[in-house]
Amino acid sequence: MTHYWKTACTPMITPADCAPYAPTPVASPPPAPDEVPSIGPKAPPVPGADSPLLGWVEDIQLPDPTGITGEGVLDGLAVVGVLGGSVAAVTAAAVTSAWLWTWTPIRLRNFAVGSCMLPGAAMLIDGWSAVRDDIAQACNEVSAGMPVQGAASAAVVTVPIGWAAAAYLSARYADQRDTRGLKSPARTDRAMWARRRREMAAATRMSATAMPMVTGTVNPDPVIGRTASMSSTAPARSVAGRLTGRHESLFRITWLAMREHVVAIGNPGSGKTTMMVRAILSFWAAGWRRHQQWWRSDQAGRPLAIIIDVKGARDARRTAATVRDGFVAMGGDPKRFASWPDGMELSFFGGKLPDDLEEREKRARELSSRFEGLLGAGMTSEGMDPAEAYYINMRKAVLHLVVDAPNPDLGLEAGQDPPGSFFEYLARMDRAELVRRWASYPDEIDAITAVTSSEKNPILMAERTAMMNISRELGESFDGTAELTDYDIVYCCLEGITSPLLAQAQFGALVSMLTMLAGRDHGRTIQLFCDEFAQVCGDAGAARIVELLRSANIGSAWFSQSWMGLGANDDQRHRLVDSCSGGILAMRANNAGTLAEKIGTRKTSAFSRKVVGAGQLGDEGNVQSDDSFIVSPAVLADFGPGDIVHIRGGKARFGHVSPLDIAALYPLPGLAKSTTTPAAPAAADLTRKAA
């Protein structure tokens, strides 16, 4: 018997395809070449028609108006009430929080953008239809008598909408308060005063939390506290403009501003010393971060902070100890911190003379620059009366004769044998010694005659007496071998209270050593910090020093207790502030009217309201442009300890200084590996002195 399945089956893939248990594939006959494809009533599938997004849109069913009943209307009203109430509740909570914690419209905008993670996360987890499904579920739950569950299900949409509404309302209220004003001018003033107080209080609270010493990756800037608010001379922003920009919580001083010299003013008890300590260490940390950026074409040198504390006494020593502890906590080598004159002796004359004659001539030029700064011989004679100009020129001549004197005994020409100590400098200030050294130089012989010919006014002897007084006042503190560039931080304690004349001489010597660096490739980024400087700056004031430091590429910060402490007269004060293009750091200051005028004014809106019957305020009034202080004296007087404002370029940033928390500091990256101790000669000097 022949089975049909055995003869009708043809194996296609494997020999087992024709087994009894396997289905027999049936091959369809190929279509005829001239056959036309049939077209039916059903359209072919569209590519992408099964995507989730298109399916989400196609599944939306619009309600049929003819089928709505009374019960459906009530359910719809309930849904609208619950969802609208949820949005209103979120908005009210956000506005209340913004009022309590002084959140700006920009910050509310950021919260609104952040809340958009709710619908985004829902769609990421459940697909494109997740938000629609949540809303449908919320409607069903509300219709079923479960409003709380419905509000929770709809939170994926109501929360972002509520935050966005709060941001808009906050921006609108701020625009009305700052431009048109509220219904009552007194109410507007109270609102603005309360807002400022809450902003400063919030910055004070936030400053107690941990914060970095530096902010920024590509362009690191020093951080000294928390920002409260900002003001500028720019016109008032619109409602939309108040929702743009970025929120800044850190009170920073830009690196460029600090390098362009700044002035800091704060009454006793305002936190000026706390701010100075924070600024010193923040500068060093930012400078180190910039020094580590090897890829920059303008890579900064290793930072060097030099502090001149004129108060002296125990307060200066305590501040120096705080700065040292903070520097060590950041990973610095304690041997690269120097407290002068207690722990080291500087070399005013540059130490041992080099053997190379060109280096000796360079040393002589540097020494002349130092003495010009110390004696005031570098001043120009323009604008002086003839007698004063004559005396300045004679002083310059004496300085040249002493410093550049040749040594015929050793065969050294002019400028090749500079003095190596005050003793040697004084020994040359003798007519016979100068004539012996300059015997082969006719012009210098005439100059010696000019400074020694007058019996009534012997210039050479007067200068020798002045130099003797200076050397006696300076003592051994400038007779060592250490240089300022041997360290990372040098804290100089000048006894400006107990010995003002000594402090003035020491200050002049230190400044002359700094300005001398203009002619050297020292490879350092140097910042000078001066506290209570007015009594040691001399008649020319600190502005002349700032102008000298500019040529040496050295930044500076000048700290004073009041406007009057910036100089001996108004000309010096205004000149110093004008020279410091980095801006003004103002803390609590009483009677700061002149300072407020110096800061400048900005355009504001002055508004009024008509008074109708019974002393009531009407709805009509005037709004006009007016000039007011960027920072008024009343605001500065109302500052609490630690409150600060930085004014630069018509912009004022208000904030609060963060006290230095040494325990919270961490080592700077790469500092421990690159730190060496080139300041060993200072230790040798101390050992020699002790012996």
C-alpha cells in the first residue's frame, strides 16, 4: 500500500521535513509575469504608524456634547476644582516659601524647571502616554469621590504648573514694587526694607554652612561669603527679564577685580578682619588653581600673599596665626609661611654679591630702586617749589654716588660694587671716600662738590644722618638673607601703634622691595594686603604706591576703618579710590555720606499717590525717574557684623562674609607634591642670631 504523504512530500531544508509528525510546507506558485497586483479597499500599512507617539494621539477621544448629563457636569466641575485647587496650593506654597526665604524669581524659575522631571520621569518609565493616563486616572478618582487620590495622581502636572505660576507672580510683584510701586508709598518702602533685611538674614544663615574657597573651573575666583542680592545702574528689568539669567549664591570677588586693586572699609566690629583673613586664603587658593592650569597661555605664577598689618601688637600676631593655620590646612608647607619680623630677617641689600659683573650691575639698579622707595628719591619734581625740587635732585645725586660707587682697589667700574649692608652704605657717605672712589669720573666729582660745598646746608651730611636714623629704626630685621619670593605667605606685623616712626620706615622698606620686583622675572603672582595703612604711607598717600605696584604687576587690597582712614586729606582719599579699579568693599560704616557719593547713583522710579477725602489714598498718582544712591548711607549704617557689599562698574553685590572654618578646609590638589622649602637661609639666619 502506497501512502500519499510519502509521495506528495518534498524535503525543503532537512531530510526530516517529510516525517509523519512534521507539517508539509506548501509552496505557492510564482505569479505570472503579466499579472497585475489586486487593489483592495484596505490601505497598506504606513511605516511608523505603530509608534507610541502616534498611538497616543490617535487614542484621544473628544467628548460628545450630546451625551453630557447633569451628573457629568458635576463631575467635570469637581475635576476642575480639584486640579485647579492643586495648582493654586502649589503656587501659594511656593510664593510663601519665596517670601520667607527671599527666593528670587530666577530661583523659582529654576525650581519650576526642576519640577519638570516629574512628567519626564513618568514618560521615561511608562511611555509617552504616562502623563495622559495619570490625568485620566485622576479624573476618574475625583469622579468616584476620591479627591485626595486624584490630586496625588495629577501631581505630575500640577506641581510644574504651580511652580511656573509662582515664578511669574513673583516676577510681576517685583516689577510692580520696583517701578510703579504698591498702592501706598509707605507700604512700598516697608516692603523694600523688609525684603532687604530678609535677604541679608538669609545670606547670614547660609554663610554658616560649608562653602568652597574658590568657585569656577576654567576661571577660578575667590569666594568670601554668600550673596544676598544685587543692584546696578542698569534700567529696571521687565517681568520676562526678571525670569532670565542665573542664580548666584556665592559672594565672590572676581580674579580680575582683586588683581586691579580694591579698597575695603569697615568700622570696628563690622567683621573687617574676618573678611581680610578669608580674602587672603581665598586669593591664595584661586591663585594656586590658576597656577595649575598648565594649558593656559597666560598661566599664573605661584601665588604669593604679602600682608602688612600696621596695627601690630597681639592682635596682628593672632591674625597671623589664623592665616598660618588656614594655609597649613589647605596643604601648604608651614616653612613657606613667614611672620616678619618675629620669625625671619629680610635681605634689603640682596644678600651676597654675585661674581658675574652684569648681575652686580643689575643688583645696583635694584638697590637704587629700593632706596628711592625708602627715601622718596624716586618722586618727580614736577609741581614742586624750587627749593623742594632742588632737595629731591640732590638726594638722587647722593643715592647715585653711594650705590654706584666704583672700587678702584678691586678694578670694579661704576655700578659693579653695590653696598652689601647699612654699615657699608654709611661708610661710603664720606667726602674723602667718595672722591677716592670716583677719582676717574669728572662728572661725579662735580656732583660730590655740589652735595658737599654748602656749609650752611651740607646735603651729604644731612643724608647720612637720615640714613643713620633709618638703619637704627629698621634694626636687624632687614639685615638677613631671606627674600619675599622665598615664601608663599609673608605676614608683616608693624608696630604702628607703639612705634609709628619705626612702622613708617619699615613700611617704606617693604614697599621699595615690592616695587623693585618690576625689573625681575620672579615668576610669582603677588597680592599685597594692607591694614590700617594711612599713618605709614607718607605725604603722597597710598595712591602713589598703587601706581608703583601696577608697573610691578602686583595687586593690592587696602583696608581701613572709615573713609577718613584712606588718606590724610580728601585728595589722597579720592585718588586712592580712583586708582583701585577693582572696586570698593564696604561693610558697616557710620557717617558714610562721602563714601556713598563716591560710589555713585542710579536711576530709580519715584512715585506718589493722591490723598482723597478723610486722608485716604486714591488710585491716581505720578511715577517719574529719579536718582538715588547705589548704596545709601542708611543701608551701610544698618549693616550687621559680617554684612558686605562690593561695588564695581556700577554694580553692587550685597552679601555676608563667611567666617573661616579651618576644620572644613581641605588640601589643594597638587600642592603637597610641588611644595619645596627654599626659605632655608632664613632658618640659618635665626640659628646664627641665636648663637
